[in-house]
Amino acid sequence: MPIDPYVLLLLGTVCLAALLPARGTAADVASGASTAAIAFLFFLYGARLSTREAVDGLRHWRLHVTVLVCTFVVFPVLGLAARGLVPVLLTHPLYQGLLFLTLVPSTIQSSIAFTSIARGNVPAAICAGSFSSLVGIVLTPLLAAALLGNSGGGFSADSIVKIVLQLLVPFVAGQLLRPWIGEFVKRHKKVLGLVDRGSILLVVYTAFSEGMVKGIWHQVSAVRLGGLLLVEAVLLAVMLLLTWYGAKALGFGRGDRVAIQFAGSKKSLASGLPMASVLFGAHASLAVLPLMLFHQMQLMVCAVIAKRRAHDPEVREEAAPPAAPTAQSRQAAVTGPPAR
């Protein structure tokens, strides 16, 4: 089962923030750099995402509506239902982070990778992930404002302005400039990917440093972390079952069901971390913890499922070579059918 190296880097960044948190002037510099990094991240997201692919995929609208409903309706409903676990298993801040996790858009890269391994409908997974990301840029902050209210980072007119300036404006700018810079972004995909990941590490370091300085981590114990992991395991299991059997009940073929299961049951760490930093402010460290844990859990579980799906009976039947002709069939092919 895969351990994402990037998750190890994130955990290392958390440890660095715990040992050497940014304070005073260093904190101000890190905060300013983090704000710029978030804006640049969403500019790159806009430059990368092909609007044409997402719109072309609308021809398969039933699949995309199913994925969107799973991502932005079923997930949040389950998140709201988890409110009953406070304070038995979860503290209120951890619950806020769990609820935010349910509002984040789906992944793109890992959904495509697992759908390919499982021999599902890869083009559908590409379009579903892209469309979910496009919708999530607007819908995730709106859902967070509606469901989290003032208990998150203090949503206000000021917060809405920050969301628009740091997330939406750079994303739209990237989309508008895509015809001119799209090829450059593709050619330098690896280098810009490193910039992406480095920016997210900076966001995590800033958020966790602020949490350390303000003593937020005293609210979390090993027992509470265990409770969070248990809740997230149940959440992932429920979504994997719902996406698979629900898609089957809706009449989707096997390839589409694979795409729906992987695109509809996962959440994007790359989109969620910067959004949480903008939405939660000083409380971002606890808000992103459930998402970081869920990310690693979904990779491990979905890797196992994808490998098993690759050996489904339907796949074996499609891959099976044609049966060797018998002597009788060869004779019939030469002489024709018997006279009546």
C-alpha cells in the first residue's frame, strides 16, 4: 500500500513548525509569502485546467452530475451528520476540519491514475475531476460560509473579499491567459509541479506555526486523533460503497462506475490546503489536519481497490483471447453449412 512521499514532506513541515514556528517579523514575512503563494497556485490551476475538456465532458452529463452530487451533496450531508459525534469522538475544532474536508472538490491526478489501473473510463475520470475542480473554486467557499458560519475563521465581508482576491481572481486570470501560456505550462509541467508543492508546504508551515504560537495544538490528544481516524475510515468506506453500488443502481456500465467511484469518493489536498488557509486564518492548522489524514487514507485504500477492480470478471472476459477453432468448426468453414 503506497505511502505518498508528499505526505511525509507535509508531516515533516508540521514537525518543523512545531519545533521552529515563525514568530514576529518572520511570521509576517511567512504570512505574506503564503498569501502570494496561494494566489500563484490558483493562477496555475486556472492555466492548467482545460475548460474545453470539462465542457466537452458535459455530453456525458449523467456521470458528471452523479460525481458532483457525491462530492458536494452526499459528502457534506455525511459531514453534517458527524456533528453528533461531538464531543464523544471529536472536539469541535476537529469536527470543523472534518466538515470542511467534505466540502473540498475531488482530485484529478489520482482519480485518473486509479481509474486507469482499474481499467475504467479514463476520459470520464479526466472530465469529472476537471469539472469538479472548476465548480469547487466557487462552490467550496460558498458551502463553507453557509455550513461553517462564524465558527470557522470568522466569515464576513472581509473574508469574501479575501476569497475573491486570493482564489477566484487568480484562477480566472489563469483561464483567460491559458491560450497564450498553456503550452508553456505543459512544457514545464515538472518544474511548475515542484513550485506547486513547495507553495503548499509554505502554506502548511505558516498555518501550523500560527497554531503553535497561539497554543491551538493543546486541544488535540492522541485519543482524539484516533477518534478522527476512525470517523474518516467510516466516511471513506461509506462513500466508496455508495459511489459503486449507487452508480450500478443508476444503470452505469462498469467503466463509468469505476470513474464515478474514484472521482466521487476522494478529496483534493492540493485545492483544500490553500482554501483552508484563506477561510480559517489562525485556525487553519486544525482545519487541514483531517484533510491531510484523509488524503493518505484514500490513496492507500483506493490503490488496493484499483488493483482488485483490474481483475473483475468483465475485464477478464474482454481481455480473454478468442477460443481456438475446433475440428468441426474448421470443416464447416471450408465446406460450408451442411445441406438440409
